[in-house]
Amino acid sequence: GLHATRQTPLVAHATLARKQSNDRAMDRTDPPDTAHGAALAALLTRHSLGPRWMVEPGPTAEQLALAVRAALRAPDHGSLRPWRIAVVAPEQRAALAERFEAFARAVGKDDTEVAIERERAFNGPLLVAWIARIDATIGEVPMHEQWIAVGGALAQFLAALHAMGYGAKALSGRKCTHPAVARAFCATGEQLVAFVCAGTPARAPAARSADDDPGAMIAPWQPAA
């Protein structure tokens, strides 16, 4: 299979939490009660889930492919597809832990912090690396547009996993740019953007604050002088 975990299963909570997540996506009354409404409901209920709240099962190979298909529908000027993913197989987690340890020691972390970094290699039943390929020589598609395509694809990937009932989270930080980790994933010209972990939610999502106010993000155009 694609997934492995060393976490203690929280099976008693996982099935209920996953059902609650699906129910919230389907029962939300904001969008109309149509197929399009269900899709909007999934987008409006998406949230990141910490790895400690992920249990087996993780996405199957078929579900992973479906999430990638969703990612491929993101806006992409020139159809450059300036990203790819690398699946970290269960038997590769220990090797990834060695890379994380090398990073941690190189930046001066103590033994406790090193142990924490090693454990992050075992995050989630599914773990993939999100890798960008940005080409500065394409004048018609400037670099910022390519980065928009990378981020849009990642957002759709996460939303698709949520729509299928899984919890997911993109995790980045200094180690993604450190040679001890980045060189293990990236060819020349590539950049390691994040690690994405996914699995069955072991708890319901925390209540969102009132910060999701579209009015705060919308304003009429006021031309600069």
C-alpha cells in the first residue's frame, strides 16, 4: 500500500470523525442543494489537520491519482505543469528520518529537537513531497505566474483529499531548502516546496473563527494617482 504509520491508532474516534467531516461537507446550508453546492461545501469546509490527528487508512493509489487530477485542473498559464510530487513509501520513512536528522544537526538542534525532526518523517499514513520546477527563461510565463500555478495545484490537491473525507496538511519550513533534504528530492532547477501528509481524521475540526469574512477581502478599485 501507499501508507504506513507508527502512531497509535485512534480507531474508536477515526470513523466517527471522518463521518462528521463528510456530513459537514454535505449538510452545510450556504451553497444550494445541488451537485455544485456539494462541491462548494467541500471547499468551504476545508481545513488543515495536524499529523498527530491522522490515522489509517490513508488515501489509496486510486484516490491519490484522483487528487492529482484535481491539482492538474488548477490555473496554469502555458500548461507548464511546473510541479510534481514524490511519494515517500512506507519502507522509505526511515531513510527520510536520516535526512531530517542530518538537517537538524547541521542547523545546531539539540538531541531532543533532533528526535522530533526524525519523527516528522513518519507523519501521516500518506506522505508526499511537493516539488516545483520554475523556469526563469520563459518570458511569456513569468516566474510569479508559475508559482501561482504551483500554489493553485497544491490547494486543489488538498481540497480534493478533504472532499474524499481525508485530513491533510502541507508542512514546510527550513528543512525544505536545506541541502540535506532538498537534494534527496530535487533535480537541477527544482525546489522542494513542502511535504503533504494525509490520513483519516481522528477528530472533528476545530470551530473556525469569524475571520472568514469575504467583505474584508473585497474593495472597489481606486486607481492610484
